[in-house]
Amino acid sequence: MTLSLPAVDRRLWALAWPLMLTNLTVPLLGLVDTAVLGHLDSPEYLGAVAVGANLFSILYWTFGFMRMGTTGLAAQAWGKRDRFGQVALLLRSVLLAVAIGLLLILLHQPLIALGLNLMNPSPDVSALAAEYAAIRIWSAPAVLCQYTLVGWLIGTQYARGPMLMLIAANGLNIVLDVLFVTGLGWNSRGVAIATVIAEYGAAGLGFAIVWSRLPEGQRLTRALLGQLADYLAILRVNRYIMVRTVALLLVLAFFTAQGARQGDTILAANAVLITFLLLISNALDGFANAAEALIGEAVGKGSRHRFRLVFASALRWSLWGALLLTLVFVIGGKALIALLTSIPEVKTTAWQYLPWLWLLPFASVWGFLFDGVFIGATRTRDMQNTMLFSALGVFLPVWWLTTGWGNHGLWFSLIALMLARAVSMGWLCWSHSRHDRWFQTP
């Protein structure tokens, strides 16, 4: 049966809307973190969570391949109707996630110290951020297991699973945030404790959902565990995603560090605006995540027609999403900032840099979309190379040339990074299509 574009639109939306709702709960949590701390009497608590959360973004998303790589491989196994491959991938990826999480706990003291030294916040913020980080690290095994479970569920086209996991977990986190910070007065320490509890809750729910979704007729056997070579193969496939993710997160850490060097008020204002960047990425990633699953299925089936239809559908809806977000920030940007902080100097400073927020949706949408396509096709080396080019060849030189612009130069550099990703990945996408490389072994 030949698929039409409207039929692909329906399949894309069937996957995208629960993923979009799921993703939107992530910045919603950040909004609540910012709001409960932003209304305290000092910007230091907000700055501490901004620095600590950024540190854990780097630490955890260094291993983001546990989500992205699992999605692409699971989607291709789904397209081939390979039951054994689906379950073996899941089991092996979970075991890797637990092992890496435990290793991070063992090494947390030097990792946290290194991260805080690189970000170089003020002494008061640094002490609070260290306390926050020492608590958050205990969620490492749960977070990495979540990455694997969510990736497998997306790849096997059960988008409601991640939705149930993350909405329930983030809802719990929000309730605990308010209880621990507003009710008990634990400040940034309370935000960290709430997050750890919620992460383990999400992982437990995820295991229950995945257990109910295991392919019928596929028994749990010793063969599923595989050999050492099977685990090394998973790591080899995903090593490019790891380098790409580290490069991106180092850019964001550099952004936070440069803001911190301009003072706690700039740091806090940037933290408010970066929360909206997370809102943009998680909203538009709904279409990209759906594209990962459907592109991977098309590659698994060897269907070029299906591949083209999925790409066209994801592109169109991603652009509509970017337009909607732009209108929201242009019309309601000041009101949204006022919701997140009542500290006069932070609010006024954030308003000064609001126009950069207006540019973010259309600058970033292309990178999100192409990430979905390249992950589904497991073209992860291309993701690495384009990110390295954008970070080293564009972001850093542009930042250096605009240091005299202060925080405006920092935001301009971030926009330049996103546009560089759009151009470089777009060119590769066109080249792969022209030379029919999408269905060749990477």
C-alpha cells in the first residue's frame, strides 16, 4: 500500500503530539524551578540552580546517545520486524546505562569540582551550586535508564509511554519543588532533592511500561545479554552522538560561564531566557522525535518514497511550530519573564535581551529537524562533524569578534551557532538525497 502525504501527516502527529506534550513538561519543570527560586529575596539561589543544572546537562547529556542512539537502532529493528533485535537492544542498553550511572556516582567529586571551576561563578553561588550537585548526582542511574527506555519506546512507536513517564515524574517534581522550597524553605537544596526523587519515580514507571510492551513470543533468554562485543558495538555506533552532544553542551556551559563573569544579575537573567530556549527545543523536538521513529522505520524497510514523505511532513509542521513560538514570544515575552522572576534588576535585565529570544525559534528549528532525520538514519558521524564545525568554526570566532558587545555578543554567537548547524546539515541532507546515501551503510 502506497502512503500519501496526508497519511504520513496523521502518523507523524500520532507520534508527535504525545512527545511534544512530554517534552513540554521538561521546560515546565525548569519554569517552576526558576519561579520558586526567582521570587526569593536573593538571585544567588537562582544562579546556583542555573549553574548546577547546566553542569548536569553536560554530565548527563554526554551520555544522551543512550536515548538518541537507542531510538534510531530500535526504529530500524522495528521496520525490519526483528523482535529479538528489539529486546536485545533494550536489555543491553539498560545494563550499559546502570553501569555508567554507578560510575558517575563514584567519580562525582572530581567531576563536580572540575565543572564548577570551569564555570567560575561567584563564591556564594559556587557553594550553593556544589551542594545542589552533590545531591543531584545520586539520580544518575535513573536518568540514564530513562534515556534508554524513552529511546526504545519512541523507536518502537509507542509515544504515549514517554508521555506517561515524564508527565508523571515532572508533575511529582513540581509538587515537591513547591513543598521543599516554598513550604520547608530548603531553597536550591530542596530543588535538587525533589529532582532525585522524581527521576527514580520516572525510571520505575518506565520499566513497567516497557515490560508491558515487549514483543509477544520473544522470551527472555541468555542470548539476549550478548557478548562484550555486542556492548562495544552499541558504544561504537553512538560515539559520534556523544562527541556531538559534548560539543553542544560545552557551548551552553561556556554561555553560562561567560554570563556569570558579567555578574550574578546577568547570570540570572540569562537563566530566565535560556529556560525559554528549552521550551522551544522541547516543543519542536516533538516533530523531530517523531521523524526519528518514522525515518528509522523507512530505512529499515528500504522505502525511499516513505523517507521523502516523512521528511516533507516533518519539515512543514516544524516550520509552523517555529512560527507559533515566535508569535508567542513577540506578543507575550515581557509577561512571561515577569512570571518567572519578581527581582527587579533580573527582570529589567532580561527585558533588554528579549529580542534575541524572538530570533531563536526560526534559527534553531532546522537543527532540531535534521537531528531527527540523521538519528533515524543512524548518520551520527554527520551530526558530530556539523556540530564541531558550528561550535569551533563559527560560535567561538563570532563570540571572540563580538566580546565588545557584552551579553549581546554572547547571544549573537548562540544564534550564529544555530544557523551554522542549519546550513551544514542542510547541505549534507541534500547531498545524501542526491547520491542516494541514506540507505547505504554509514
